[in-house]
Amino acid sequence: MNPMNTEDTPVDLLAAAYEHLEFNQGALLPAAIEPHASMLHDWVEKGDWQTLAAQVGAEKVFFVGCEPVVVFARTVETDPAALRALYERLWCMSRPQLLFLACPAELLVLDLTKAPPKPDESISDHSRLIAVARSVSEVQAKLSEYHRERIETGALFGEERFSNSLNRSDRALIRDLKTVRRQLAAITTQRGFKKPTLRDLHSLIGRAIFIRYLEDREILIPAYFESVAVRRKEWVRLLAQAPTAPTIEPRLAENRFLRVLQNKDFAYALFDQLAIDFNGDTFPIDDGERERIQQDHLDQLRGFLLGNPTGQQELFFFAYRFDVIPIELISTIYEEFYNEREGKDRNKGSHYTPPALVEFVLAQTLTPDVLARRPRVIDPACGSGIFLVEAFRRIVRNLCADQAGRRVSRPQLRKILREQIAGMDINEEAVRVAAFSLYLAFLHYQSPREINAERRLPYLKWVAESERKKREKKNPDAQFLDILLAANSFDVMLGRYPDEVTKRFGPASASVVVGNPPWGYPQKEDEEGRKAMTATVTWCQAKDGRPVGDKELSQAFIHLTLALLRPGGKAGLLVSSGVFFKHHDTSRQFRRVWLESATLKHVVNFAHVRHIFFSGAQREAQGISPFVSVVFEKTKPNLKRNDTRFPYWSAKRSAVVANTQAVVLSRGDMHWLSQRDCLENEKLWKIYWWGGHRDEMLIRKLDVLPKLGTLSQYFPGMEVLSGRGFQEANRKFNADWLQNYKELRPQALYRYGPTDTRQLQRVPPKVERRGVEEVYTGRRLLVGRGIKGDGYITSRFETKTYCFRNSIQAVRLKGLEAWQEAVITAVFWSSLARYYYFTTIGSWGFWHDEIHLEHVQDMPISFPENPELRERIVQIVTQLQALDIGPEDFPLGSVQARVQLPELEQQLDNAVFDLYKLSPGERDLIREMCDMGLDLFYQKEKSDALRAVVRPKDDVGTIANLTQAHDGLPSYLRTFVKIWNAELDTDSEFHWRVLSPPSGAPLIAVSFTAHYKDDAVSQLSDDQEQAWREVLAILDRESLSPIERSRIFIDSFFRYVSDSEILFIKRNERRFWTRTTAREDAESALTFLMNSPSPADVA
């Protein structure tokens, strides 16, 4: 550290960061044990983070939305050990990404996702220190890339250096525990012992972590350990001795549990006592575990917990502070161990839900108006309880705010548990973990926290009357809250439990239902899950108004949710995307029942980011099913008279989402949908996932045309026969007549050029299905089921005879003229087909990226009336059919053919666009979806669609300055101005100007103002900061608070319309500045101006 600078104290340096980097213009909240009177409204969302920040010694926390991303702290310490201890405490908060640490004479910016420093390291080592300012004057100059605007827009955390966060404390702990488990399993089994099972080791480690949580949080105090030790003099001596082995972290020397582990009998006596005091809700001690666990296991476990290195892999137990590490990590630990033990195919659908998703769903569901009604919250598949714990904490924070910051008392906490929290799960072990987590949350808000004979914990789990009487006999003062039930929730609905259970957990027992119930259908290996399905199927009967299609458990749980809710109740669930996108008849019936019984309030489609939240190198169960969050009320909508509208968001994968695993939504990816329209046209769910209202209009236009499968109804003498190829699968039947054909392998199907008959092979002797023989011969269209590469459909027109597998769909065409066959071929080769299918079918983009036979049959077909257009299409198709290209990934043809291909494909697209009479705007829509939309879908955060848009040469001008505008922002500006100039008198035109924030935040502001054509264009000031301040001035005029103004950087979308100016601020990404978005923006501005009751309107 540098010598003391008396002018710039730590207080001065932090104040400079708040002011010069403008954190004070956003959600910068003080670390506080209780809420300040002026900030009570923030406490419900952020109060626990503020309290935790105060506990670890921070001064303030900066939030983006509800996510804590930057912590500010100061210290006068210069001792490396003290600085390491401070960093450790802040690192253990887990979720914040950055630390601004003000020390004497310097302000350090530290990366909290990096590994904690060892005792012989400085906090500045190993990339932890990423920036430093040594005076107030240097803060703005040297720390500008950490400006609030760059953090709120995600620009900073989208950088490559933040891509590896595996050493964030929560993720590091899970990894370290797996290492501990592997090394304990490798211990040599002594004579007379049996090798411990995986369950034994998981239970032992889980118990140890539970006790670390309890001791670090002072729930277990020294007196508790002493009360167990008094049973043997040897234990008393052991407990009184400081550890003989050295510890890497001195504070661990006082840890009583680490002393207990030196004696196996003492350790298991402690485990037994904890099981009693926590009402059995800890990791259980299975029969035989005591005999299988050796003292060697406890010694090695103790060594890990003391922070001693393994010699093989770096572990961070020396740094973990379990009074700081969030409670919800208990659910992670349990889920990872459970899935490792059971396997992902036998886990009863159990998947741990990341805290960011839990908080997001609850923020949409347990809103202030709902909390004011003191709701009873039920999670019908609660697992290890993460939704229940966060719901409890949210209710407590709300009550604290209602009481003007006064601490919530123990009786009040008990009342919240008893009357407002309930959960069910089929997995009894998970229910025990849920109970323990709720105990921990219950004790967290108390002072003191310890448990003893006078402060016994209530029983949370329901037990039968006989068991209750036994417990009451042992403890006459026992309290039974009966808020958790180890049961299949569908068995409860079927009345298979006593009336008292049905009353508490059955129909109309909840005012709010939340959770992440199991998705899909139990795997074949999941015997218990399949057994549980019998109750689900029994209760979910179509005749009772509860249809379930496609074996989709999420549909069953939505029926269950509606039954659990009281009239007017509210639900917030994470469910499979299949609730919207599976289209078998029963799934359609399910949606009709649901959407005619409930009112949608909020929907987010998370399909594009699903791998970020439910997969990863450290996740034992790789949950990759696409999912959505839905919030709805049990209020029957009168859709015939009063339509309801709801926001439908599409979460797009970007670098910031991938790096932070936070819920990041852009206003540009949100659309207001009509519930009535969604019932009438189920394609809207897919259209608005990646498109907008212009896409809906174009799809409606296309859908009035004849479908390929129905052409015979419009053209006499024409016949269309569809079918799939053969399926080998279980090989139950002889191939029989199929052996008369040779097979074209799926990988040999390609679009252009002649079929290479040398690649035809003999068919297998046995198959499950032989396919439709009629489509193996004749004139036919072949379409590959799987989508290739970056979204290309493999289709070709064929006349040669051969068979194929069911991964190829076929349409036999009879009675068509050659030009009609060419037109159909051209349509399936065109960008129009790619656009149509990606925009409308649920099987592309969610599960396997496939086109099914019914989709091929549903393609809208138009035939040219103009002979010239007909001939043009035939000629292009003939040329493409003659190209010797070969398969896309293995060119067999000439280099010349490859050179010709792009030009021919462009000619084909233009001809097909002419065929369908598409307007310039519709053509742009298709091209942009195929070039940019599909690229974003497949390339994700590496997509060109997310790159900065190309700006015009000048920052101001008129349409005359945009004559060569073919792409990028100039093209957007030209399209917008052309539309609006048409609304002005002939002597007027619009001027435009473009500017960006000087902070480097990835935003662009575009302003349009009307002028006479003779008016000179006013040049922007060279002072970009001043120009941006003028934009912010508009925001200030239209915003109620500075924090509201900062929403522009978080939402990345702002529109301001007045009589004199139109202003758009959007993220600097190519996808938001296209010709299509220019038309949408021009239309929205005009609509706002026409409908606005005031001179200005803001959105």
C-alpha cells in the first residue's frame, strides 16, 4: 500500500466514486441493519442484502434491478491480514461482482468472482485487483470503465474477463464439497468396516455444512456443545482443547465442531442431539452409517474444514464464512448431492432453482398489494424449500417495512410460518431439508438466535395423530405448525389423506401458489416418479375438466395450482415451455381450460437462456428443457366482452446473462399480447418469441393461402400424398417389401445438384415401421426433419427411386405441371420458408429444431399468375438443380458452383418474394429474421446481431445525407425519416442527430426534429458530454426520481414523443436498429402522438 495521503481519505475516495461515476444516480443503497424511514419501499426487495452488507462491513450496495452487483467498503487498515479478512467476508456474499474498497490513499476495484487470497497472498494478487485510483482526481479518469451506466447496461460484465465465475463463493463451495466427497470415498476401508455408501458420505458432509451454518450464525453456541460433552469426561477435555493441528485460518481454531470431529462417538452424539432439537429435519443417519464411517473419514473431513490443503486441488474452506454465505445455498448442496446419488433419470424431476430465478418469480407474484393481504403461500412441489424460504423472507421484510423498520418479533415470525407458508413434496428427504432451511431463516431474524430448552423449535412437518401423541408425551410443550407435508400433492387432491390434511393442503387452501414443479414425464428408470404419476393421471381427467396432453407434468401442475388457489388467488410458476408450444389436441384443450379459467399477468420465455440457469460444468442434473415463467390470477376472464392483455417477454442470451447468470430482460424484447388472441391463434406464442406485430401481420397474410397438403382442394386433378420413411428402432418386423429399395442415408440428402446414387445402401433386414411406400417413388418433395447448421432447411425435388428413414418427410406430387413442381421447390428453398417455420412452429427453437410432416403439409403455397415470373422461377430452380454442390459440410462440386450459389439464392428469394407479392417492409422483415434473428438464436452471445451498429459518417443530417444507406444505423434513419417526412408539409422535413453516452455505455440516442427545408442543420457540439446531458435533461423532466431515470440503462429502451421532438434511446446492438425497427418506431411514435392527451408522451 502507498503512504498515507492526508487529503484523500477513504471517505473522500468513496464519495468521489459515488459522484463522479454517478452511482448516486442509480439504486445505491446504504448497508443497514434496519430500513431507513425514507427507503422503506426498497426494503421488501433488497433489505436482506442491505443487512448482510452491514454485517460484513460494507458501506453501500449498488443494485441493478434487484440484483446486488457492486459493494462499496472502506477501511483504515493497511495490514494485509485485515484486508484479506474483509475481502473474504465480502466474497462470501456470493452474488455481487465488484468491490470498491477505499483504503488510505487508494481506491481499489476488486473482482469478487475470483478466488479468495490465501494467508500468504495479497488481495491484489491473481487478477483480483482490476483497477486502482490513488486520488480523488484519478477516480473519474482511471475508473471510467466502471461507470454506473456501463454496469447498468451490462456492458462491463459482458466482457470476456468476467466470463469465468467458477470461483464465486457459492459455486466454489459446491465444487469443493464434491472434491471432499471424492476424497472421502477414496479412503482405504479398514478391517471390520464396510465401505461407506454415497448416501453415507453425502449425509456426513451435508450435516457438517449444516453445523457450520449453525455455529457461524451463533445458533449453536459453545454451551450447546458443552451440553453434549458432559456425557463423557473425555469429550469435555476434547472440547476444551485448542486444535493441535495448525489451521490455515486462525479464526477456525475457535470452532467447536472441528474439535468434536476428533472423536467419532462425540460427533455422532452431537448429530443425534441435533436431530432431536431440529425435530429430525437434518440429514438422517441411515442404518449402518455409524459402522461404515471411520474416524479416518472424520479426520479428513475435519482437515478440509480447517482449511488445510488437499495436496491435489485448491479448496477454499479457509475462506468460507457461513454466517455470510446465503441460506439458499443449502438447497444447491442438497440438489447436487441428491442428483449425484440418484442420477438425473431417477430424481423424481428434482431440480434446484437458481436464487435469481426464485427472486424474479416472487417479485412478480408477491407484489406489495398481495403482501398487504397476508397471503397463504403454498409450493406444491417444494423440493428443498428455496421458494418457501425466499417467500418467508419476503413476507418478513414487508412486515418490517410496514412497522416502520421495527424488528419482527419471534411470535410474529412464528405466526408467519404457521399461517402464511406451506409446502408439499413427494421426496421426504427434500422436505426435511426444506424444514431445516426454514428453521435457519426463522432463526436468522431473531436476536439472540441460539436454541436451547427454553427456545425449542416448532415441528414444521405434518405427522399422523399417533406420532403426534408420542411427541407430545415426550415434550408436552411441543408446537405443531403442520406447514410441510411429505406427500404426492395429487394424492392429497384425491382425498387420500385425513380431512385435516385436505383442509390445509387441498382445494382452495392457498391465496398464492409458487414454485418450480417437475417438467416433462418421469424417465423409465425413475420408478418412484412413474408410480407417483398414477395419482396425477387419476386426478387429471379430461372428463373432470383437467385435460393433460403430451404427458406434460407442467400442465398437470397448472391444473393443481388452479385447484389449490382460492378465487382471486395468484400463482407464479416456472414451467415447461410445452404449456404454450405443444400442439397435440389434448394440449390445446388444456390451454383452453387454463386460459378460460385464469387471467395471465406476466409471461417470460426463458428458452434461449435455459442452459445458463439449469446446466453447467458444476450442475449434476443437466436440466436443459426450455421453460417459461408464468404469473396468473384465478380470475375467470370474460374474453368475449373484456379482453385482457399481459406482457410477454423473451429472454435473449447475451454475454452479460451468460457471465452473471442474472435475469436480464430488455424492453425491446417485450410485447403486450391479448389473451383472447392467444386462444384464437396459438401461433402467437411463437411469433412473439422472436418477432413482433409486423411478423404477426405477415403470417396472417400468408396463412390465408392454400396449404401444400390441401392443394388438391383448389386444383382439380392434383393429388398430394404425404408420408415418412421407415423406422428401424426396435426391429420388430421383417423389412419385407422394403428390401426392394435401396436407402438414401439422411446425411446424403442435400438441396442442390443431382443425387449421388453411389451413396445408396441396403436397408436393414428388420425394422419397426416400413414407412409409406408411395413416397419412395415418383415425383416428390423431400424435406429433412432436422434443421441444419445455422437454421437451414434441407429439401429437394426428387424423381429417382429409393427409400429413406423417418428423419426425412416426403410429399408425393401427382397431376402437377413441371413449373408447379419448380415453384413448390423454390418456396422450400427460399428464405420465406425458413422465416415461416422459425416464426411459427414450436418444434424449432425449443426441443430438437425439427420440421415435422404436418408442418411440411401446412406450408402456404402461391402459384404465379404472370408467365414471366413463372419462367423466372423455373429457370432459377433448374440452375440450382444442376449445380454440383454436394452436402453443405462436404463440397463435392466445383469451386465455380460455390461461387454461383449466393447470387442464385438471392435471385430465388427475390422471385419468391415477388410471387407472394411482399412489400418492401415484409421483405426486410424476412431478410432480417433470417440474417440476424436466426444468427442470434444459433450463435447466442457471439452473434453479429449483438454487435455495435454501424453509425453514419456524420452525427447530424437530413435524408439527403443518407442516400447510400443500405445497412446499419443509416438505413434505420433513412427508413424512419422517409416515413415521417411524408406526414409533413412539402416545405418541411425532419432533421436527425445521433449521440451516445460519454461513459461508453452501449446505448444510442436518436433524436428527430421537424424543420423547414431551408433551415440549416444544427451541428452537434464537440462536447459530447454536454449533448448527452441534454438528453438526460429530458429524462429528468419525465422521471419521478433519479433511480427511475436510470431505468433507461437497465431496460435499454426509451421513447419520448412531443410536438417538437421524437427521441429514441436503445441498446447499441444491430438488432435494434434495422429497417423493420425503424418502421415500428415510426409507427409507435405516430400512434403515441395521435393518442396522447398531453403534449408529450413517454414509454
